Amino acid sequence: MIQVNKPGFYSSVQDLGRFGYRDKGVPISGVMDSISAKFANKLLGNDENDAVLEITMTGPELVFSRATVIAISGAIISPKINGAEIYNDEVYEIQPGDILSFGELKTGFRCYLAVQGGFNTETILGSKSWYVSLTTYSHLLQGKKIEVDESSKQDIKDDLPGMNHNFDSKKLEVYKGPEFHLLTEEQEQQVLNGIFNIAKENSRMAYQLKQQLYPHNYSILTSATTPGTVQFTPAGKLIILMKDAQTTGGYPRVLQLTDNAIALLAQKRTGEEVIFSLKE
């Protein structure tokens, strides 16, 4: 059992996502940076789909009531056990009464706390991922208690090669979207050769980009979207859908981010620069 003394800015339980229900309008949800989350689980010998705690920008303060083993990967938010500094991508033993806290955000935007065996929270539609219209909680609240798997004893993988988190990279790998052909030559050049900044409107649902391209009057039927779909609004704005985004949309889908690009974008903060790198 883990008790939440302080919830942090936005911390939520997530696994790799909720699949098979998009035809009913249910978002995939799941971890925003699947690379970091999988690595944290791998360090502990967990299944890659075991639920982790996704921690955004400022971390929580958590009190453990039982012995376990933890690992943190992703953004560096100055984690500490009982006030002593610990490090990302390492394995740490936790004793009853230990307090895990976080401090200054140094790199990235989201980190992932894995516990041995995963978080033992409610499974809804095949996933433990929190999403407010399906699950009781969307994020941690002060005083909440979270169950962990008390029976699991996986083999710790403390000899794994280190993870190279290159969060400073600006390059988002993309494929052409279904409506890429609607772009004029000028718009195509703007998209593929431009430098964009993350707008303040960024969340688990979508990341908007600040720059405005030449506007358009293209119209398409409402069509399927997925995490990583780049929508092009009539006003010339680009919106990149993320894990909690809707399952359909009516804006042209001009690009599609790769899974690696979604993970990288999830580590970007307001104002940071990105560029699109087209994969054929």
C-alpha cells in the first residue's frame, strides 16, 4: 500500500493503454512516453504492460507501508528516498515507512515510477489506465491510497544497459497522413521545413503548436484518428493528438507521428522547439 501525502501537479496510474474499444469512442489512454515506462518496468522484471505512475512536471510525496522495489525512468524530477537523492534508471529497495519525494524538474516533463509487480488498481475494459469518464480518478489526490502487488517477486534486471533519454532532440519522426496531399506546395514547405514551438495548450489530450500556417478551407468527413495524428485546422494551426484524445475528427490529418516521436513530444514543455522529419 502507498499513501499519497502530496499529489504533485498531475500524477496518474497508466499502463500501455486500452485497446479494442475505439469503435465505441473510448480513447487508448496509457503512458505518454512508452519508452521510459517500459524501461522502468523492465528494470524490475515486470511485464512491460504493468501499471506505473506517470508523474508530470512536479512529483508527489508517497509513503510506503510495505517493503518493495522501485525504479524511475523518464524526466529527471530530483527524486529522493527519505530526503536522500536517488537516480533515474536504477533499482532501489523500499522499506515500510519510507517516503519517496521529488524536487526540481531538470530534464524532460514526465517520469514513470514502477513498483515490483505493478500497481494493483482497478482494471476497466482491459486496462488500468486512468481516464476520467471511465475510471473513478483522473489523477492522484491527497490522502489517496494505492494498492501494489504484494505477491510478485520478479527477477531484478540491474545489469541492463543504460537508457539514453535524448529529450533535447527536436526531431519528431512522422509519416504522411491521409490528407497530406491536400497541402499546397507552400503549406508543405511550411510543415516540413519549419521550426515549431509547443503552445501552452498541451496536455494528455493534445499538443498545439504556436505557429500558424497559411489557412485553408478543406473539408473532410469525420474520420478516425489515433495518438500521434497531426490535425490541420482551417485557421492554419497544427494540433497533435495524444493518448487521451478523441477517436475521430473532422480536420485534415496531414501527418502521423511514430511511437518514438509521441514519446519524445510527451517530454516537451511549453515553448520548446520541434521539427518534423518525414519518413518514407
